[in-house]
Amino acid sequence: MSTAGPVLEEKAVQEFKGSQRGEVLDPDHPEYEAAQTRPYLPRHIHEHVILAASVCFSGPLDEGEKVLQPLRALGSPVVDLIRPMPYTALQTQSDAFVQPGRPSYEKSVYLKGLSDDAIEVLVEQAAAMTSPLSHLHFVLMGGAIGRIADHETAVSHRQAAFDCYILPIWAKGQAADRHIEWARETWSAVQPFSTGGGYLNRHQSEGEDEVRAAYGAAKYERLVALKNKYDPTNFFRLNHNIKPTV
């Protein structure tokens, strides 16, 4: 059993600015998401930009209540849905919004932090979403992720503060171009705040340069050496491909 769920704010920009310097954000627990609409929200804020702080505390329920209280007290939430729930319930909360067969696209960029300027850019881009089904997440990193040295695994940028995950989703039959363009524009807009890479598992790269940036130059060359040894014909290529050089 976990203490989990979202807290949703309609007018959260000024209240959220600066909070990343305090105790509200704990890298071992929450995930933050900005999105336009959720069907369980009050009707008067449908199609409005909201901030949803979606969290999970995996531990004693009474301790979870204490840890999450500063977040729940931030601003004036429209809805507070944090409650004890099985972890499986938490994992299925977004199933209704990411249904099989819906067209989508993904971009990811690691952020150094959430400065006031970065928050302004994220809010501007959230307001420019081209579909009410789309998501703009900023997932808190640190914690266990940051306690592993960067050279120990293929995953790089472990000291990033957030993963900005850009996910346009649109209805079947709609043209994809404007939704994909919004994702690319958002990705470009947050580059000044980036560590230089992104999380490839949720990123549709536009070429080799983005794959190189995700791993870093030195680690990329190590991966090329492994590719040369174990897959010199590039048989496994339907991925964020690292091309062999032999």
C-alpha cells in the first residue's frame, strides 16, 4: 500500500516558483505533471492549464502523510486526490488518457533545475498545447538515480534535476503535424535549461546527434565498441541506434 495521487492547482505558477529550493520536493517520492484537462476535474477548469503534482510515497502510511503535507499545503488546490492506494492502482491512473491506438509522439530533455525562467517557459508551452489529451511532465530525479556514478551504467545525466517529458496525444484521424511541431518547439524552448541530453526510453530522436547527447561522447564510444563486438551487422537496429563502425 502506498500514499499516492495527484494534487491539482489551477493558478500555481507564482506559488510553485521558488518551491524547488525548499522541502516540498523530495527526489525519492514525487513526480510533477502539467496538463490541460482531466475528466474528474471541476467543469469550470476544463480546457484550462493546470499543474498536477502526482506523488507516491512507498512506506508507512502515517509517515507518508507527514512527508507529503508541505506539498498539499502549497497554494489552494482545486482537487486533492492523495490517499492510500495499492501501487497497482497508481500505475493504472493514466490508462484512460493514454489509450491503445491513440496517435502520439514523445520527446525528453533533462533539466538542470526549475528556475523561474524555466517555469515560465514550461507554462507558456503548456498553454500552447494543440490537444487536450497531451501531457507536459517534469519528473523529479535525484534520489537513488543520482546516487549512482555516471560512469557505472549506460544511463547518463544522472545529476539532472528533472526529466521534462513532452507527450502530445491526439485523436485518431487528426493530422499529426501540428501536434508533433508543438512537442519539437517545446523541446527546443527548454534547451537553455538542459543538461544536454534526454531519456531515450521516452524520446523519438531526430538523428544520431540526439542519441550521442543522451549518452555523452565517451560513453557513446564505449557502446560503439560493444556494438562492433556483439552486433557488427547492426541486426538490432529498430531502436535509438548506435551504429557499428566495423
